[in-house]
Amino acid sequence: MQGRCGDYGAWQWDNRMRLTVLGCAGSFPGPDSPCSAYLVEADGFRLLVDFGSGALSTLQRYVGLHAVDAILLTHLHCDHILDAASYIVVRRYAPDGPYPALPVYAPSGAPDRLSAAYGQTDTTIDDVYQFYGLQPGTFPIGPFSVTVDRVNHPIETYGVRLEHEGRVLCYSSDTAPCEALLRLAQDADVFLCEASYLDGVDNPPDLHLTGREAGEAATKAGVGRLLLTHLVVAWGSEAHTLDSATAAFPGPLEVVRPGASYDI
Ligand SMILES: [Zn+2]
Ligand SMILES: [Zn+2]
């Protein structure tokens, strides 16, 4: 499960999942990263989880412009969805296109939100995206068994548990501490968890996690490895976040970077 950059082409398909970080900046794009976007692959199927601002750039850099078979949007904050609006152009107007409608699993307001962000509210975008509304539960997407549940964030937001061939990846999305997050992360091999806040300051409740809270959730859930994401670079301190997470979680952990890949 070593993080690796730039060796995508050398990877041989096997029964493992591969997570590639396309963007990990929290709340708004950072100087070195787009907003949240994570490509998860297995059996040649590519699921893009969140598609935040700037991630269309790194999708091309690290994977490929059309290297997406389905999209899951965990919630409709702009730092998790905006490049799904830009991607309408890619699918609809490609010289070798248009491409067939792509399955998009998202909260119920997604079609209107993406249409508005794209600037098209008079006609449908159903030619580009086939939408499936998220509800708490377990369902298949390609080779993955996907479990989603509502987490603790101001709008309808889903944490995600992806399982494939006995391996488990959990992604927190954006959340404050909650029981649903612990259930989703239970015994996960890899826990990709947000750590937006710094400890020791007066953080708003019911919005995000600190590094310490991410570490505590990882310990309670018994995960194998913790990957910290969604740090707000301009306002935070990566060293502080790492220290506070390390104090709360005894296992391996790191802060993710765009282009990093993990075999799970
Ligand atoms: Zn966010
Ligand atoms: Zn959010």
C-alpha cells in the first residue's frame, strides 16, 4: 500500500483496489492541489469519488481525460462538485464524441446544481449524466460494493465505504465526528479522512474534523492505515495536523498529495 506517484502505467491489474488522489485541498483550491477528487479503480473499472475545482486538470495529468466509468458525489458543496460541470463540455463536445451518458450517484439536487453551474438551466444535461439519487444503504457500482451513510455536515452529505474482494476503503467526505463515520470506517484497510481544522482553536461545531479527531475516529474504527485529506492549506498547519493525528492513532498515517496512488 505504499503511496506512489507517476508509475501508473507500470501497475498490473490484480484483485486490489487502487486509489489515486486527484485533488485533496480542503474547502477551496490550494497552491499545490485541486479540491477533493479521488479515482478508485478495480477490475479495470474507474469510479471518480467527488470532482472538485481543478480536478479535471489532474484527471488528465495522472489518468486520462476519459478515464472515468462512473462518478459519486458525496455532497453538493462546490469544492466537491464544480469540475463535474466543466466535464459536461468534455463529454458532450469531444471531437470523437459525444460520449454516452455517465452514471452519477449524488444527492438529489445534483442535476439542477450542475446544470446551473454549467450555465444551462433551460434544457437537460441527461445526455451527459445519468443521475442516481443517494440514500443510506449498500449498492453496487461496477465491481465495488458501495455503502453510504449520512455524516455530520450542514448539508446532505454521505460518507462512503467501498469494498472489493475483501478489501475496504472508507472515505469520510466532509464531516464532524459522528457514529455513522465510525460504522463506515470499521476495520477498513485504508481510511481516507478529512482533517480540515486545527486543534486548540474555536472551531464551529458539526462541520469538520481536526487531525486529532481524524486520528481518534481511525483508532475507534480499527482501521489499518489513515490518509489525511481536505486540509485547508492557507489557514492550517500540516505539521500540527500530523502531530495531533499521530498522537491519537498509533498506525501508519500520512497527508495525501495530488498524484499519489495507493494499492489497497
Ligand atoms: Zn469540502
Ligand atoms: Zn462540505
